[in-house]
Amino acid sequence: MTSKRTLARCTTFFLCVIWPLLLQAGSDNPQPFSTVHVNDIDIAYHDFGAGDPIVMIMGYGGAMDLWSPRLLRILSASHHLFIFDNRGVGHSTSSDMEYSIPLFAADTLGLMDACGIDKAAVLGWSMGAEIALQLAISHPDRVGSLILISASPGGREQVVPDADVLRRLTDTSGGFLARGLRLISLLFPSGWLNAHPAVWSYFPVNATVSPPQRTRRQLKAMEDWGGAASRLCEILCPTLIITGNQDVVFPAQNSVLLAAGINGSQLIQFPEGGHGVMFQYPDKIAEEIDAFTAQTH
């Protein structure tokens, strides 16, 4: 098991060096972006690369600059990537409208309309995968292919984290170090952490901090979503599902359920992967996505 010393070393660097940079990022974040008015808000987005489009939907609480830099760098060599801040996160604005997974999917569709994207590969990570599922079900004509990373079908059919993980997910006690230890241990398996103690090097240096009241609204949207399990048979586009077998946030059984429900889907499992699998294996994941999209276009 990962020693407390290893976790403390990783987290101390993260909190003392990276976290202050995150707090200072805000409006000084160097990530370029444009904005478009979608529904009742303004969405911040950035597009780059060349080739067939991939619309990438970020997970819970994350802004567009949280994507693995290496994953983006490799994918943009052969794809036109569109990354964006979900409603109320990063540089996108918010409103009084109740947050929901269908609303986030409608926002994504509005961004595609504004950017002139008729159909695209849609990639979602974590909560972003739930949004991608909703979009594929609600607007199948707009999703050419679907890529789900660290995903869950949501609703009552999903396999939920165990009680200890749920406790750590919602625990706000202790100082920065205690909370950071919980974050690191939830994203990455202990064995992988032992072999990769410089875990901070896998994250982007600059990332935008989102207001906690808005991330709480995102969490409620996930909790209230009825899920996609009963409608997976309606997803007819080519689908690639990527999971870490040691994901404790969205356990890998969820991806197995998705693969069983989506006809013809492809499931790739990383034995030492956690919920942060895209940070652990960006090269391999990019290679799998490139191979998948080459077959589906």
C-alpha cells in the first residue's frame, strides 16, 4: 500500500507549489479562449488542431484547462479539438436556471451550433461522460462517435463508490494537506502512486479555480439525473469506453454496464488505472482514440 510518507510528499508539493498557482490563475490564466452566447449564458471555449472535430466535455468541477496537456497535444496533431468550460465553471457564466445533465448537454449542443459543427466525435470524462451520454441519446444525429472515459450510466443502476470513498469525497475537514491527501488517493491507485511519486508532473500547471457554490450545483445535477441505463440501446454510434480497473469514484463495473448496453461498443480497461486514468496514461489513451476515430470516420 502507498505509504503515508509518499502521499504526504506528493500532496505537500501539490498544495505548496501547484495549488497557489491555481488560486492565482483566475483572470490571469494564459489559456486562450473565445466566448459564444448559448442558451442563457456565455460559454468560454478554445479550439485548436487540425482534422476531424472532437468535442471534449470536462468533468465535475473542472475547467477546460484541466485536461491532460499531453493528451491534448497528441490528439490535436490529427484532430480539431474543442474544449470548453461547462456552465458556471471557469470563464463560462452562470444563471439562476437549475443545473442538470440535460441542460449541460443542451449547452454542448449550443456550442456546436455556434461553432458550425454539424456532427463530431464527442469525448467526456467523469461527469462529462454523463453529459456526452445524454447528448448522444437526445441528439443522435449530432454525435458521430462517442468516447467515454471514467464513466458511469448514472441513476439507480450505477455502481456507487463504497461508503469510505463517499465519506472521503464529501469530507471537508482538516487543512489543505488532509484534503489534498484525500484527493490524490481518490484519483490514483496506491500502487501507481508508489511507482510515480512525482504525481504533480501529470497535471497542468495553470488551472482555473471554480466557485464552490457552482460546483455544488453540478454535484446536485449529477445526483438528480435519472441516468442513461434504460436508454443505452438507443445509442447506435460507434462508442469507445475507457476505464481504470482501480477507479474508486466511478468503479469500473459502470463501464462494463455501459459496454453491455451499447451495442458494438469497445471497452478498454487499464489494470492500474484510477479515476484519473487520463493523467496516468495519456499516450496510450491518445493512441486508442486515434485508432478508434480512424476506423469510425
